[in-house]
Amino acid sequence: MNPLFAAAAELQRFAIAHGWRITIIGGLAVQRWGEPRQTRAVDVVLLTGFGGGERFVDRILERYTPRRPDARQFSLERRVLLITDANVPLDVSLAALPFEERVVNRSSAYAFAAGVALTTCSAEDLAVLKAFADQPQDWLDIEGIVVRQGPALDRRLIKDELDDLLALKEDPVPKARLAEFFRRHP
């Protein structure tokens, strides 16, 4: 089995065994919704809420190897836990915002290969997350999502969710860039 899929499936099983809600985002979700590409890490959203993140982080660190010596403190301050499993980097975002809860609620299972079903975020949420991150690879991924999903993509949902997030970031550039993608790919 592909090491990324194996690591993602193991982390998903671990979360479910603890009664936690989790979804795959990032490069693995792009393989489902956009133009498949190589990725070296597994990115997930773990719904933790605000406060009490220590109990999630501590349980994860009992099972997984941290990628930095201050992983616990870093995760509690920056809300991302950087761990590894069998040499596969795992980035666990500690989610608490209402948008992040909606991302988890809208996620669904997808069979990537025989015996490998992973829960990923929706295509719309993936586009929002990538537009908010606003990195060059993210825009390539968004274009792949828009082209591959075509009219099935709920563009209104993407715009509405992104507008709310960008208000927090006070950065209108991703909104304009996304509108341009939508104009080029009706």
C-alpha cells in the first residue's frame, strides 16, 4: 500500500478509536477532487474546539513521533501538530472555528484504492482552504478543482465561506483571484 495512504488510514483509525472527528485535506484531498499530484505529507483537520487541546495533543504524542522537540507547545500555540508515522509527515490542524466544523461535517468517505477509504473534505472546502492559504501550489490545485469538478462545484458556497474567512485575514486578493478562476472556467 502507498505509504501516504497507509499513514492517513492509520491516523484516521486512531482518531475514530478515540471518538474524534477528523478529515483529510491538502494533497490527498486534491487527488480526489482536483488534478492529482505528488504530495509528501498527510494534512488533516481534527475537530478539537477551543480549550482542552492538550488532551488531543497528548494522546497523539503518545502514539506518534513529533517532528520538532517543542511539538506540544508549538501545537498549542499555533494550532498545528507536526508528527510523523513511518517517515510520513503528518500535519494535524487543531480545528475550532465554525468554518472548520462545517468542513468536518461536509466531509465524506472516498475509496482511493482497494481497502483504502479515507474521509476527505468536500471539493468546495478544499478550494476555500487553499484560497485562504494563498500559496502558488494552492492556486494550481484550485484551478484543477474548478476544471475537474466543473458545474458540480458549488461556487456560491466557496465564495460565501471564503468571504467570511478573508474578513478575519483582511486580505481581499484571494477573493479577486478566485473570481478570475471562475470567469476563466465557467
